[in-house]
Amino acid sequence: MISIKNLHKSFGDLEVLKGIDLEVELGKVIVIIGPSGSGKTTLLRCLNLLEIPSSGAIEIDDHLMNFNGKEIPQKKIVSFRSLTGMVFQNYNLFPHKTALENVMEGPVIVKGIPKKQAKEKAIQLLNKVGLADKIDDYPFQLSGGQQQRVGIARAMGIEPKVMLFDEPTSALDPELVGDVLQVMKDLAEEGMTMVVVTHEMRFAKEVADEIVFIDHGEIVEKGTPNEIFTHPQHERTRRFLEQIHPLSNNNEH
Amino acid sequence: MFLLNSIFQDPERFDQLVSIAQSSLLPMVKGAIKYTIPLTIITFVLGLILAILTALARISSSKILNTIARIYVSIIRGTPLLVQLFIIFYGLPNLGFTIDPFPSAIIGFSLNVGAYASEIIRAAILSIPKGQWEAGYSIGMNRTQTLKRIIFPQAVRVSIPPLSNTFISLVKDTSLASLVLVSEMFRKAQEIASTNYEFLLLYSEVAILYWIICTVLSIIQGRIESRLDRYVSK
Ligand SMILES: Nc1ncnc2c1ncn2[C@@H]1O[C@H](COP(=O)(O)OP(=O)(O)OP(=O)(O)O)[C@@H](O)[C@H]1O
Ligand SMILES: [Mg+2]
């Protein structure tokens, strides 16, 4: 479904991704964890070509992209990018458009779907994320949690094969996190393929099929939530888990 | 003081001034309607188009376009408007291009507005957070679509206040067109004053007319801004 092969990304002299290999099967939820600066965001951004990898290859749904430092035509980038839907840490909603317009924008402008049809579908999506009564609100009228749910609906609007989430709840007040995670759980249950960067370890335990621990631009270890959280193989993983949840590992035993 | 003294000591002089003020009003308003206002509006529209093109050239990746735009802005901003007008009206005939006063003024002012407004628009575009571009890209838009649908509408909002200032300055700057023989409002005042030597009265009168026009424009500006503010939290 997604296959990442020997992916490298450097910013100038700084090598941020040092050869990532990862397979994600259809309908699976992968949670990426790792310390700050380890390259999690960069990896997600490479998957939807907001950053162009320095070398390696990405295959999504039989569309293969090879990277070798040569410039890739915009058309190719745009079409490959539509395979994935991106949910940003700080939502990045379009402030001059209502919730509904935010969700309709992609389908209407990019896919050329007739407005009426796009509107129906956008309403359905907003319904699904629990915002049926907010469709005509502008982003500034919405709470952070509501904005993020519009963000999810907007990303779903382009009918991506894979949804990418970059710390979707880390900008939210704690009481708003639950609603967003619930929407993501629903998506996972419907069989959406998802790659999620998050520090919400409970979500990771409950929803992830696989946890990937990244440090210094490398995959240190991956496995089921049980394997990673209760039997981490690597010292670095153990130290990271202790740092974010000093006692949680003990609680599990 | 002299004027005030003479007015208060001499009621007849007062009546005379009132009648000059009244009779000069119509020619001046005509000058405004025939030249000042059309010159301002036409120039502003042409200038804005030029400004948008220049701003796009400045943010484009094309080195050539970028350089041309830079040189244009630099020349216009680095030389006096009056000198630019003189070059177009009095200078170009030496090369065989004779342009009438009104078109000369339109060309000169448009080039001027284009340069200043392009910097405003460019700054507004650059002020839109990078995340907005990325959000546009992330739903499958290309660069042009994102610019047109996402960035530009937000940049317009940001640039309305400074552009309104440009517009209001332009109204006043059109008085310079009198020096390339456009019969706009200020030139009318000059013409009338040169016949009766009531300089203070006539120039004050024309000042008031400019002030009224600018005040009305400021009110309209306020309306537009509050309409465009509808998606921004207060
Ligand atoms: N555009 C860029 N230019 C230069 N360096 C960058 C750029 N983007 C990221 N980096 C660097 O790459 C490294 C990895 O950044 P990245 O944002 O991927 O980390 P992260 O794992 O998402 O961290 P966090 O948990 O803090 O979000 C960091 O050292 C960062 O400074
Ligand atoms: Mg990050």
C-alpha cells in the first residue's frame, strides 16, 4: 500500500532522514513516535511531497516516486500529493472560508466536482466529524478542536488513499483533545489507512496496528503497541518512553 | 490676518470674497469631475493591475521578470513624481512622442501607483503564513491555484488599508497634473486666481474641496475594511 524505501532527506548539511524503510498495509494505522527533532514531521512531509526527499523512493497505491535530486515536474508532484490527506498540527484552515467552503475547496477546484455534489459530500464529512451545526462558521468562530476536525474533513474531502496526521492534538487544550481523537478512531475503524505522529500514547496503544519509533532520522524499532510499550528492545526506545510517561511502563506490568 | 482684518473692517470686501468663492466653485468642481476624479480612478485601476503584475513578477522564480520588476520599482521610487511627469510630457516629444496632457498624466501616475502598490501587494502576499500555501498544496492545488484562491484573497485584505492610503495620496498628487497642463481642479484654481489675485481664498477653497473628497474616500475605505473583516476575529 505504502512502501518507503531508503528515504533520505537533508536540509543543507543536516541529514534529517537517514534511510527510512517502512511498509504500511492497506487499512492499517501506523503511529510514529520519537523525540523532538528526530524527523517525524519531515517524514510525513516527505510522504506528501511538501518536502522533496533527497533520495530513495515512495510508493503509494501503485504510484511510484523515485528521488534522485533532480527536479520533479509540478504536475507529477501535485498528482502524487493527492494520494495523501494531510492534517496539520496547527490546522492551517483557510481563514477566509467557512467550514463548508474549506472542505469543498479541494473537490471543487482540484477535482472539478460540481458544486452541488461537492457541497453534499462536504456536509456529510462535517457531519461525520460532529460539526453539522457549524458548517457556515468561519475558522475564527470555532474552537481549536473544532478547527482541527474541519481540518480532518478537509483532508478527507479529496478522497486520499492515506491520511497523514502531524501531532493533530498537540496544539489543543486538553479538554478538546478527546473529540479529535474520537474522530480519528472512527476513521481507523472505517478502515482508513493512517500514518499518525502523536504523543498521545493512549491513542497509540488503542488504535495503532504498528508503532514506529524514530530517533535521529532512523527507525530504531517498530512493532505492535504491546511490543513497543511493554517490551521495548532498544535502550533508546525505553529511555524515550520513560521520559514521556515516567511510570506508564511499570503500570502495564 | 490681513485678509481677516480687511473682511471685518469692510463688509463690501466680504461680499466680494463670497461672490468670488461662489463663482469659482463651479469651474473647480467641474475640474474635479472632468479631470481630478477620472484621473484618480483610471490611474488607480491601471496602477493596481500593473502593481499586481509587478508583485507577481517579484515573487516568481523567474530571474528576468524579477529583475525587470525590481528595476522598475527602484526607478519610480527613486525619482520625483513631478520629474517623471515632466519627462513624459515635456521630454518624450524630443524623441518624437508627443502625448496629450491627460494621457501623459495617466501614464505617469499609473507607473507611480504601480510601483508603490506593488510593494504593498508583495508584502501582503509574503505576510500570509507558509502554512496557508501548504494547506493549499495539501488538498491538491498547484501553485497558481493556491495563489489565486488561498493566498491572494487574504493578501487583499491585508493590503486594503495601505492601498487606501495610496489612493488618497493619489487624489492629492493629481494636483501635480496641473504642471503638465491638465485642467484639473487645482489648475482651475490657479487660472481663476491669476485673473483676480485672490490666491489665499482660491487655494483655500480648492484645499477644502480636496479635503472633502479625501474624507468621503476615507469613509468608504472604512466600510470596505469592515466588510472584509468578517472572517477575522475582533
Ligand atoms: N525546512 C527546514 N530547514 C532546515 N532544517 C529543518 C527544516 N525542517 C526541519 N528541519 C530540521 O530537521 C530536524 C527534524 O525536524 P522535524 O520537524 O522533522 O522533527 P520532529 O521529529 O517532527 O520534531 P517535533 O517532535 O519537535 O515536531 C530538526 O533538526 C529540524 O531543525
Ligand atoms: Mg514535528
